[in-house]
Amino acid sequence: MKFPLNTPLKVVFACSLVFAIITARAGSLLLDFGATTVAPADATLDMGHFSGAVPSTEISWNKIVNADNSSLVYSDGSAATGVSIVVGRCPAATTNVVDYTKKNISSSALGTAETQGIYTNTSPTKDGIFATGTATVNTNAMGIRVDGLPAGTYTLYLSGRNSNTGFSTPEQFFATNGASAGTFTFVSNTTASAVEANSGTRVGSGNPTQADAITSTFAYGDNCVHLVVTLNSGDSLFLSVVGVASNEFRGFMNAVEIVPGSPVLTNFPATIGVQPANVSAYEGATISISNVKYGGVPPLTYQWYHDTNPIPDATNAALTLANVTTNDAGNYTVSVSNVVATSTSSNAVVTIVPFFNTAQMTNVWSLLPGDRFYVTATNANNQERGLAYDPATGDLLLVAQSPSNNVVVLNSTNGEEKYFMNLSGIPSGAAGANTVGVGDDGAVYVANVTANAAGTFYTINRWDNDSADATATLLFSGDPGAAGPAGLRWGDNIAVRGAGLNTQILTAPGANTNVVCLFTMDASGAFVLPNLITITNVPTTSAFAQFGIAFGPGDNTFWAKTLNQPLMLVQYDLASGTGGVIYTAPTSVVPGGFRFISTDSTQKWMAGVMSVASGLPDNVRLYDISNFTNNPVLADQEINTTTNQSTFLNGAGTGATAFGGGYVFALDSNNGIRAFLINTNTASLPFSITGIIRQPDSTVILTWESISGHTYQVQSTADLTSGSWAPLGSSILATGSETSTTNTVSDPVQFFRVQAQ
């Protein structure tokens, strides 16, 4: 067989072409940023290997710190001839430019266990490099330029995270191609980018551990992302990263894999990195469950459920519920899906707190945190401690301890500052002035608080009036419980009544005990005498009156309240030094979180501050206690406008309430002072009976307006002139805007009323 003369030339040309392809080889570049060399055992703990884009047999990594690199290898160990990497960072006062002459870059090798990320041992995603600088200054972007890569499409598999912080440090990567240059300017709206959420995804619940990293827990979009760049002949690849959280603007690079070809992402199922958080809210509020962090190859689709029932149109990553009611309470979950799999979250418990707001109280003025130097916001010791109304002058007195002890005299009608009382000779801090009370004659009494009365005496000082030039007289210094039990904490509460020699001062300790101390004047009025009273039938719980004590009706009763325990009315005998609880309010009527109580002189009203749930503002409650045998009646709730923590005293905070001049005043430490006008012409409960239907069997169906989540007691009488009403059955918990009950009626004439509790 004869061949054409040009055949050998074709063969030679073909061989030359094959040789040219081999020399222009484009392999995967595995870049490990940081001072720690990747160990072979950890070399596949990265996004590229996890996805399958990089073969498990290719584990050659390049260590990059803060110097330029030209001696590089591909993932299979072969030399990356002609390829180089240049490192740079933002110049000063610049936020979106990487300057490759700037080398102020640090390494963050994590040498210990990491429980908040995917970092472990010597894996490539463990340590990293970052632009040295302040985390909160947004001039700390950094990046690389890669020169010498062959033309083609590359997928960048990226991991970047500050290994020494928590979950809230997302990073945004930017990438592009172009002619080699000394700087790279990236623009959020035009430069291709991807955000790595860094929520700390792990298998199962809880925080990630080293085991999660060892088993290659990678969730796309959460702890790893990708970008695609197409290079023309002679192009360089530019990559930058910057932190996008307000508490961490530094850009971190941990691992970057530059792999030829289109993305390989089918190994990334839809996952949930941060589970939906519980939410508590008042009725009528708008709530959002938006903390959830998702992973998985996009596109992701979502569906929210309420108690396993799908919520119509709730198909966004976050869930928002407007004007919530108690019907919205329950368990909420979300399912996230992609082409690979579906993942369902754990339950987020939504608690809806019933709220009862009426016109009974009107907020007429407020002193919010920061309005005055003595009204603080975030001091852990809760610097505002005591509050009292002076009936002789109409002034409002505030005990504050910032920056030093003060008894501030305020205009009770508008909150204006009048002056400061003279505290000469009074020790500083809570050991000198903690609570304040005013007698009917305008005499002012200030007491301290003792951490341990055996070491620090409880003291009571008296001023004849609240004027700026009045001076203090020491009335008592000692241990109120010296006769036993001694060494208790005293001074978290105070109640004062009477005038002159008839003045009485009541306080209760903060310890596991069933005593109170009633101070009475001696014959000269120069000193007070401690009268320890033992209450025989209080619950065996701690400090039954520590967070609220107020005089009750008559001349020998007082109200007592502490955190998470019921409100009690105590009757005592001063001569014998004993007393007993004569009434306990159901916690369904007066909740356990109600505290800092006070009463008005007519025993018509009781006020206090109510702690509801973590994250919700406290509220001021007003109860009608004129007929406490049928339980106090909630008349109004007013929500605080701030939610600053008040963590002193085992989470109970400090505060006080006071009545006077037709007002009720409420102090909630770290959240300010609020004054409310009590509207005497407003009915406590604006609802009515809407139906009374007598049945053939002599029963009566009674229907009334109601508020879901509130309890009601039906009462009846056969004689309106007697004033005696009897309960019909047990109290009823309303579940809607209208409630009905059926009662048996024996008398031919019967009157009904419904009491809201």
C-alpha cells in the first residue's frame, strides 16, 4: 500500500499537538493558608475533596502565609511551572482594594480544640491568614493574585473563617479575571462574590466539635462556598475576602482550591446549620424567626410548619408572624430542600404572652436610661435602687448610686430634677443608701443593704424632710435578726407608714427564713426599735418577701412577694411577735414574676413590675385589691420601652413602685422610671356580659366578652342589696374573644356577674 507524500507530515504535526497540550496542563491548585502544614491524614478535609471535584488521591497542598510564592505544585504533586501567587491586603483607610505590595498579614493557627467551627488538627481549613488590624474597622480586606494559569474555566472552592471566634463571622469572597496588576478593586454590586455564613454547621444538634471536622462536615453556603472564573490567555486570577459582620471585618483565608472545570456540588444536600430559636412575644406583636442558617447547593426551597401543619405561603428562609395571638403559640419547624435532599429543623417554641392594656393608667412622663447621669442602662449592679413618694411635698425621691450615692428629688408631675438631698456621713454604695421610704409627715427614711448582717450592720437614717439642706440622723445600726436568725441579708425592700412617734418601718430579709422586722419609734423618737416577727405558715422557700413588701389593710397586715412565688397577705400580732398568711393569690392571677410591689393608702390599688420572659420587656402591672377575698383584679399593663438586662440579685434585678398624688411610679433598674396617672373614671375591665339564656332544665347559659389567655370567675347572688356574691364553679380560662358557661340555678331570681382575674 502506498501513502501520499504528505502523510508523514500530518503524523508529525499531530504528535506536536499532543505534546503542546501536555505542556499547557491545567491542574488543581490546593492552597492552605496559615503556618501549619497539612498532614496527609487531614489532607482531604476540605470542600474540594468532599464534593468530589478533587480526587482523594491528590493531596499535595501549598502553604501560603504572607509572602509571594512561585514554587508551587499541583494537587497530584507535579510542579506548577510558571504559576505564582502574590498576597496583599487593603491599604489604610480603604475598604475595597487589595494592594499586593501591602504585606501586613498575620497567621491564625489554632493549636487547641475548636468547638465552634470546622477547624481541627492540621486540616487545611483549620488555620488561616488575615489582614492584621482591628476587627471592627472595615479596612481589613485581603486577597491573592494568581498568575500563569492556563486559559479556561476554573471553580474556586473556598473556606474562610476566624478560627478564634463564634458563629457570627461571615466572610464574603470576590473573584474576577484580568491583566496582571498591582491592585484589585472589588465592588459588591458588580464583582462576582459569595458569602460564607460560618454559622458552625455540624451533624446533629449542638455546637460543632473536632469530630465534625474529622468526618468532613461541609455544608454549602455555610462553612464553604464556590466561585467560577473564566480566564483568557494571559489573564490573572484575582481573589479577595472581607468580613461582613459588624464585629469582625477582617478577611480570613483558610483554604482555597482552584480546580479546572465547572462546579461539582452534588454532594451538598440541604442542611440546617443553626436551628430556629425560641421566641417569646406579647399578644399583638410581630415576631420573626430569622436566625436559621442553611447549607446546601442552591437553589434551596423552604416550607414552615406550625405544630406539624404547613403554613400557607410560608416559603421564605425566615418566618414572620404579625399581630400574634395565643393561637399562634406552639412549635415551629422549617424544611429546606434542594435537588439532593430535604432537611427538617428542630422545634422552635413560640410563646405568646397574653397582654391586658386598658386606659386605667396613662404614661405621663418617663426617664429612660441615659436621660440623666443617675439613670443608667447597663451597669451590672443596677444603680437605681429605691423610689418613694413624699405626701408632704408631692416630690418623688430616687435612690441612685451612679456615679456615687444620691437621693434625687424629682418633680412627681413631670420628672424634672429639683435637687439632691444631703447625704453627708452616709457610706457610699448600697452599704449606705439602697432603699427609701417617706412617712405621712414627710420624714424621709433611707436604709442600706447588707451582704451579711454579721459583718455589715443594717442602718436606717432619717431626714426631717426632703429639702436639700436637711441632715441625716442615725436611727438604727445593727442586726435586725440578732435574736435569731442572725447574719441575714437585709435591705432589699422597705415600707414606711405613719407619722412622728407612730411611724412604722417594715423590711424583710433575703434568705431562707420566715421572719420580717417591724421597726417602731422609741418614746423619744430618736431611735427605732426592731421587732422581729415570725410568720408560722409561709412556704418553705427562700425569702418570701425579699422582692416586695407593702402594708396591707388595717393596722396589722402586710403584703409579701418574692420572685417565682405567690403573692401573700400576712396578718401579725406585734405583742407576740408572730403572724400567719391569711390569703394567697393564685399564680394564674398574680404571676410569679411580679415583684417590687407597693399599695396605695386606701388599699384600692397594688402596683409592681412584672418580668415575663427572656428577651421581652418588663411591664408595669396595676391590680385592684379592694376585694382581695375574690382575688386581685388586673386593671392594666404598660410595657417598658427598653429591654436592658437587670441581672443583680439572682436575676431578679432591682426596682420599686410607689403611689402618690393620683399617680403610680415604677422604677425598673437599667430601664428607667415611668410615671402613670391613674384614671379613676375608667372601669378596670372593659367587657360585658353578652347573653343570659335560661334553659328548660333550669340551667343558664352565660356568655361574656373575654380575652384569650385570661381567667374569669362567674359569680351569682339572689339579693343585690346584700352585697354578697358567691362563685359559681371554678375559674375559667378563656380561649377566644367570647366565653360561655352553663350553670345550675336553684333560686327563681338570680343575678350574675363575671370577674376577670
